[in-house]
Amino acid sequence: MRLLLVEDDDHVAAALSAVLARHGFQVVHARNGEEALRAVLPDSHPDKPPFGVVLLDLGLPDQDGYQVCGKLRKLTSTPVIMVTARSDVRSRIHGLNLGADDYVVKPYDTGELLARIHAVSRRTTAGDDAPQGSTDDALRLGAVVIELPTRRVSVDGSDVQLTRKEFDLLALLAQRPGVVFRREQIISEVWRTSWEGTGRTLEVHVASLRSKLRMPALIETVRGVGYRLVAPAGA
């Protein structure tokens, strides 16, 4: 798999590239946001396959990393993993809102990073992203409409832009309103992994969904178990 590493520190990039190469990745290094944006253009490497993952450090010298993330999402559907020193949930939600698929917080364990790369890279097409068993054309829950074939979500007729994992998570819960989904089950079906470290990522995605839908009560936390979708009255 080709991986775009966006990192301004050459020493960090060299060490990480060596680790990734040992695990089978072909790493292309971009030192700033402008290089990263040029690298993902279709005509930049016409003889090469597209990138499987973009690993984006947010501390870039020329542009704010969040801005780069937003621009990357407009240019490519390649999964983006943010690398950030900010551990607060609000910063991570902001990144997800801009189109990032996941994040790692510095300092991170190499095993954690590899697990997250493999998790997001398993998604190759929009069709592959849909939770298994999704056969209905749309799920309607009061003002919320989830169109499974087109992966569109709207609230009161207005489209809501979700990342792939946010959509998968919402679609999974919405198929069985009121039913509690265990955290392990959600992680297995949405992230396709049993890796325990994904639990924090699940919490951030739930918080992001509540924020984007502007319906914080729609997804209920069942303490110590998991989450369930609470159907609006009359749904």
C-alpha cells in the first residue's frame, strides 16, 4: 500500500518511514501542506496507484493542519488519519468534522498507529463501508433520514455531512432503534477490528454525531455496556 506521510520533521519522518516500510508500506513523504495537496492530485503520479492512507501531522509550517485536512477531503476520498498533540475531545471532533477518518495522539505507540492504519485502509469503496445487512433504501427516524445506498443523511430536509465511520455507526444503530449495541459489537462491525484501543475513537465519533445532528439525545450512552439509538417520538 502507498501511504502519504505529511510530516515537517525529517528525523521523525525518516524513523517512521523505516518502520512503515518494514510493515510493507510504500511511503511518500510530504514536508508541508502544499506538498501534501500536490501529492494527492491524480496527475502527480500517473504511473502509481492511489494512496491507501494519508497520515497527516497537524503541526505543519506553512498551513494549519486542520485546513490541510479539509482541502485533502475535497481532493480525495483517501482515508486521513490526523496526528495531533491535542488530546481534548473538542479538537478531535473538529478534525472529524473536517473529514478525517481517525486520529492518533502524540506520543503514540507504533502498534497503535499500525492498527489504526490497517483499520481505515480496509475501506476501499463506499459500498464496502455500509454495515452488513443493510438492505432497505432508507431509514426514517422522525426528522432524521438515512439513505443507505447513497450514504446521505438529512435532518428536517437539510443534508448533514458525515464521515464514513460516522455514517456506518449511525446506520448500524438506526437499524434497530432502542436496542443496546455493545461497544465490542460496534467496534467489530464498524471498525472491523477487535482492538481494544479503538474504544476511545468510538466515544469521539459518538460525540461528533451528536454535534452534527444537533440531537444529543438521539444516541444514548448505556453506561458500562454501549450505545443505543433512541427513536424520536412519533418515529
